[in-house]
Amino acid sequence: MRLPCDLQSAAAALLLFTSPALARRIPDVIEGDNLDDKDTSVRQVAIIGAGAAGSSAAYHLRKYAAQYNVNVNITIFEKTDHIGGRTLTINPYDDPSLRLELGASIFIEKNYILNQSVEEFGLRKKDPDVGSDPKMGIWDGEKLVFEIDTSSSWISQLWHIVWKYGIRTPKRTNDLVQETVSKFLRMYEEPYFPFKSLTQRAYDLDLAPATGATGEEFLKANNIYGAYAHDIVQASTRVNYATNIGRLHGLDTMVAMAPAGATAVQGGNWQIFQKMVERSGATIMLNTSVSSISFAKTGSEDTTSARYRLRAIHSSSQEDTSYPVEFDNVILANPYQFSDINIADGVLETHIDEIPYVRLHVTIFTSPFRYSPGFFGLENSKALPGTVLTTLGKTDNATSGVAGAGSAGFFSISMLRKLVNPKTQKEEYAYKIFSPEKVTPEFLSRLFGVKVPETFIAEPNDQSSAEVSPISWYYPHVFYSYPKAEPRVTFQDPIVGAGFYYTSGMESFISTMETNALMGKNVARLIVDDMRGVESGGVQSHDGSLAPGQQLKMTCDRAGRGAGKGGVRKAGEVPKTRPTELPEMPLVDL
């Protein structure tokens, strides 16, 4: 028997999983949400994951439902205690009045969904924490191969780049970035939005030459190579995707070089997604992990109108309980391979690929010291840049060192900003390091030229009154931050079963907050169009042939045959694209 989903029953359901402090009914923005789940005019939608994709899916599902006068009930299951996924802030010195971005740190002016949301929600923007010292350098593990003062005039910066690299290669790079990004932005517009096949859209928009080649190959195919590609472009891909241009596909390489108009939200970017969930009117189940998804027992073998039963576990009880509402649609909005969800046989009509992810160590700490010039082979501390990006050394290749870090051993170090230590009332520096391995006291001792204790932070009894602790506060974190975006020509499509949607296929295409939000919006539109009986998304016709104007421009099929395992491109000739101002300098992190 199906249980009603009015307010009283919904409240009882919430108590099965969580405490009133963590599970709450967010106020509805549209009346009529409190409807019986037997009412076939109401779609019950489960969203698993409250990161950028899941929050965006909920928010846009509510907006499209209002626009087209259809009824939806939305329930979000989030296994952590917060909304926003990898958008996390931390408090230096454990002081709640201070915040630093730990995860996704910036978005740019062409991130339309995020910028429009910030404006709609009345959030305040700020300049990102990209360095209290405006000097930036690129280090190859032996020497600084490039330095620039980002606070100097644009003419001065332009001359500095031209003097080092000439004008043709930087201009070609900027033109190629602008051309490639312009192609991608058409995915926001009809007839390319919404989409049921990401693979199809890559070919429709002529982005397959970029995704099907490494960044290095894509650049060379467009007459971009040499020191500029090795120094500037590769430093950008390493700081943004922890990957060298010899391994990262060309589209992500272009995204890493497109930082124009970078900004952040005052107090943390996670607020964008918090507001999205609030505006969606969804029931949010925090600290609740979905353990299994199966067909509801309706007595029918017809899966075209399938309903789903979810079981979930709340962290406080660890009891695996069946959620008392059946769902018409399920949106899996986080990587399946990390979800630990048991999906019953027959639910998935399309296999979900397991994609290798980058394991990135992000370490934020405070210190009264600046870097030691000797670490970077310098004699004068005045020459030290506050932000140090890295590239490969002369004897390194794309896979040298741990996870391709090469001789440098890390991807970037940035001096975020100056802070006042509340204990000493003295000014210190906040630093962030991206590295493939855990940062060690030995590494920090060499970096600062002072002894850092094994505990990182010296105990009071370990210091004399004259000594200053080299590390005053320390916070390490490990992210599976983004896929190892190797070249590929096929991508996971968003529809993986009858009324079952998956958003993380977007991450192998482009991995950013914005693109995940775009996929969430896309899935929301597909669901509402399905409710309206409208065919959308540029999909195959009923007889299995491709609809007019939607023929695939590729030699391999959508399953990836001819493209290597999982659609990853095999080595071969890179198709040339026509190259289309000089680029801005890369930002410290995304």
C-alpha cells in the first residue's frame, strides 16, 4: 500500500531518518506541494546528492514546473551534513568569523547559471582569494620559468608576456579559447538545450576535436606549442585539474585558460546551492545515505511507467529503512562509483561507466613566515612571488613523479591573504597547497627554511618564549575532485533508465560548478517536458534512427566502439580545427 504524502505523513517519514534539527521541510514557493503520492498528476522526484547538480536540478525542476503548470514533489537525500557538495568553507584558527574556500573557489563571468542565481538570491560577490601578494611565478622544480606582477598595468603585463613568449602564440591561444568556449555556450540555448545525449551535443557543437585529443595535441593542431604551452597553459591545467596537457583532454585545457571575470560569494560559494534547495521547496534529508534503489512492487512488468522504492540509512541510527514514498523519477546527482548504492537488476537500462577521479590533497594553513628563497633556488626573498604555480621540468614527462606532479612535487602554492591570529594578535599569512600526496612537516620545513614539528603545530611546552611556531593552524583535506579527463569521444548520457537520470557524465566533459549546475538544469527540463508529453533533447526517433538534423558525425557508435574503453580515444591523428587579444593569467584554483 502506498502511503499518502501529506504534511503529517511526510513529517512522520522524516522522523524515521533524522532529527528535527537536521531534517526540515523547506517552505514551499508554490502552493499544492502537499499532495497524495497516489495522484498520478503529481511527479514524485527523488534527488540523490545536494551538490551543484542536485541542488540545481531541484531548483530548476520547481521553476519549470511553475512555468508549465505541472505538479512535482521533490525529496533530496544528502549523505553529509551540508548542501553544496565540494563547495566547502573552513574557519582559520577555528574562528567562525573567518572563512576560506576549501573546495570550488571561483566562478567566472560566463558561468550564467551561477551568476544569475547570485543576483536572484541577493548574495554578495567578492574578489576571490587568489593571493595577498600580487606577484605570481611558475616553477619547474628547479627554477622559476616565468614571473609577473598581476597588480601592474595591463600594458606592463602584456609587454612582459610578449617579451617572454612573443605575440603570435599567446594570441592564438586566446583566440582558440574564445572560439571553443563560444561553442560550448550554445548548449544553454535551443535547439541544443535540453539534451538527452551529451555525446551527440559534443558532435553537434564541433567540440569532439577538443575532447578527442590531449591538450597538447589540440594546441599543436592549432599551431600552439613551445614554451608558452609548456609554461603558461600547463601551469593552468595543473592548478585547475591537477593534470598535465599531455594527459588532459583539449576541452578542459581550454576551460583552464578561461578565467575572465573570476569572482566568489562572500561567505562561501555553497550559499548558491543552499538557496537553490530552499527555493525548490524540497524535503531535504541530511546525513542520509540511499542504500538501494529498486522497482516498487506495483504488480506490473511494464517498466516504462516504473515507480521506484528507495531504502536509506541515517547516520544517527544506522538503520536501513524503506522510505515511505514511491518515486516516479530518480536523479542520481553524484558519481555512482562513490555512492555505495545497490541498484536492483533491470533498473539501469544503460551501464554507468566507472571513471577514474583525481585524488587531490588540499592543505590550508597559517604561518608568520614567508617562503624561503632557497627552496626555489633564489637568493633574494624580495624576488619571491606570493603565488607559485608549477610545470614539468626538463627531464619530466606527463606522468613523471607522483600523479604527474614531476620534479616540483606539487601543483600550486598560494598565499591567500593576511589574517590576524586571535591568540597572538599578530598578522600571519594563510596558505593553500594543491598536491598529489599529503603535505609533510619535512616539506614545510624546506619550504619555509625553519623546523616544522612532526605534529605540524608546536605544543606550548615545545616552544621557548622567544620561539615562534612556524605553523599556527593547519587543515588538510582530500578530495576526489574531478575525473582524470583523458581524451574521449563518447560520454555518459543523462538518461540511464525509465525515469532514471544521472548527472555525473558531465564531469568527464567539463568539470566545474557551472557545468554540473547545467546538467542539473538539463535533467529538470527533460522531466518537465516528459510530464507535458513534449519530445525534446534531440534524441533518436521511435524506430531507432536518428532524428533529422541530429545525425552523429562520428565513426564510432555511442557505446564507444572504436574509441577505446569507456569512449576514451585511442592514439591517432588529431582533427584540425580553425583557430579563431592575449589571454588573462591563470587563476590559482577553481
